[in-house]
Amino acid sequence: MAEQRPISIVTCTAPVNIAVIKYWGKRDNDLILPINSSLSVTLHQDQLKTTTTAATSRDFTKDRLWLNGEEVDVGHPRLQACLQEVRRLARKRRGGSSEDGSPLNLSYKVHVATQNNFPTAAGLASSAAGYACLVSTLARLYGVEGELSEVARRGSGSACRSMLGGFVEWRRGQRPDGKDSLAQQVAPETHWPELRVLVLVVSGEKKQVASTVGMQTSVDTSPLLKHRAEVVVPERLELMMRHIRERDFEGFGQLTMKDSNQFHATCLDTFPPIFYLNDLSRHIIALVHRFNAHHGSTKVAYTFDAGPNAVIFTLADTVAEFVEVVRHSFPTATNGDQFVRGLPVGSAVLPEELLAAVVTEPVPGAVRYILHTKPGPGPQFVDDPSQHLLGADGLPR
């Protein structure tokens, strides 16, 4: 029986982030350099995360990747860009030799297993969490330290923002080589303890127009996108950072909704037009505005990425009431315990005048479930070997 050679193994988890000032459009497709800066909130990993295990051994014959239990092609250009860049940084750190005496030889092949605890490609920033997790795991495996958001960006633009917790700006940068197109934290996840996030999951299906394709068409055909990138976003970014620093929910909420609306307006201004929102998304938008009008202030704010799921920002003291409004507006067939997931939500009794003003025509079964979460930290390493996705043989467990 052949002895099993040593295997090096690392597991990491990484978060989803939701942009409140949107990124849409690249000025360089290979390096994934954006036409404008953006700003996001990192969501807590207790509710939404990607877990990745990477292993390397002298016995592996080729690089391999498993996504949610299924083996997939490891030759994807963006995946290769991240892998090659981490290996290049590791070689550089070791003075250029890949055949040194360290136990982790850089010429060894790598096995990677990754899984999400939420639907992939449904507009919930799965690629951001996925590439942030991949890069963090590989960097730890190969002993690479320092600025890694630039590497994560090579996999998926918004992944650079998932490399940090709390409130994160992805700076557009000016250099053609992208060395200054990096993520930096505006405020940590502990900065605004009352802030809460409700993800209204309306569809777990894959979107019809992939973000990469949609972006390129928008850059090529939308005059509104050009105006947005050059004029609107720079002003909004400064304003949004101020609202966050001052924990001004009224300002933060209004600007978040306006920016979401403008992003989807650029999709409509693209030719042929792109529709990421559906009738239900528009129903939720109207519901939010009625709710705020009833209260006479911005109590809840929506934002939509490239998909129909609504992400609602609110403060802790409004969660129970708004969740009850959603239950009345989109009653579920079962209405069991699974409708609200994540952080606990208290009960609320809705006053008649609120119901009359806000809940107009219920659409049964339209919202599949609500995920309740809050801002959270960046990538985390998992030290418990029982949590590895790969076994001692380097294959999925």
C-alpha cells in the first residue's frame, strides 16, 4: 500500500456584498476595471456565505474544481487569472523560485471545492462571494499576504468589495494596469449596529442576461450610462459616504433607492434594452414608497442588483412591522416557519390605517422567503478540519 503523501489544506468563508452605489460597465474587460467607483455593504456570513476549501499535494495530477458538489471546468479564464496571479505573487515572495525547499511546492496542482448557502447566479452576488473566497483561500494556502482585492477583482469586479467587511468603496482608479483599482473600507461592520437588511427572494432562477454581457452592451449603447459614470456617481459617492459616517438613514435610504433606479434606467437605455426587474420587483418598489409615505419619512429603502430580488435596508426597530406588511402583501400558501429566515424577527400587529394605506392588492405566493441579516465582516478562516469540503485524499467529502 502506497503511503499517502502530505496534503496542504485551507478553508475559508467569504461574504456577499450589496452595492448601494452601483458598478455597471468596464473600461477594461480583461483586468475588470470599472467605468465608475462603487460602494457596498458587506452582508453577514451567518446568513449568506460562500465556503471554499483548497488543497495541494505532490500526488495531484491536475487542477480541479467542484462547485456545489459538481465538478466544473477549471479552465474558466477568470478562475485561471486568479490562480495564476496568486501563484505569481507566491513565487515573487519566495524570490522567483517555484522549486524551493518549502513544503508547499508551487508546481503542485490544486484541488478546490466551493459551495454557497444561497442560490447561485440569481442576482445575489454569488460571484463576488465566490471569487473573494477563492482568492483568500489560495492566498493562505500559498502564503501570500497583503493587498488581495486587486486579485479578487480579476475574478469578478464586485469580488474586490467582498474582501472587506462593513461599508466598502471600490475605487475606480486611473492607471491602465489597474494597480489603483482597489477596495477600501469606509466603515467597519460595527459602525451602524441598528442597520438591518431584508432580502426578498422572489426567484432563485438564473438571470436571462448575464451581468458581463449586459454591461458591455450598456457601455456600447447607453448615453445615460456615460453621463452616470462621469457626472452622477462621483457626487453620489461623496454624499453616500457622508450619510454612512453620520448614520443618517433618511439620506442613506433615499440615495440607495435613487441609485438603484438609475442603474435600472441605464439597463432600459441600453439597446436592445435589458430587464432585470419584473412585475413583482415593481410591486415591491411601490409598496416601499407607500410604506414610507404613510410614515412621513424614509423607514425602508430598496435596491436591486442585476436580478429581480429586492434587498431592503431598514433599522432594527422597523423590521417586524415591515415584515408583517410583506406577509400581508404577498401571503404564502403555507406561511410556515420557513418564510422568514436568518436573524429572528419579532411579531407586529398592524394598525388598520397602515394596512389600508399600504397593502393594496395582495399577490399570494410571490415572495418565496425573506432573509433577515445585517452588515458583517470580510473573509474568515475556518480552523476546524471537520468543516473542510475536501477530505484527506483531496476529493470532495
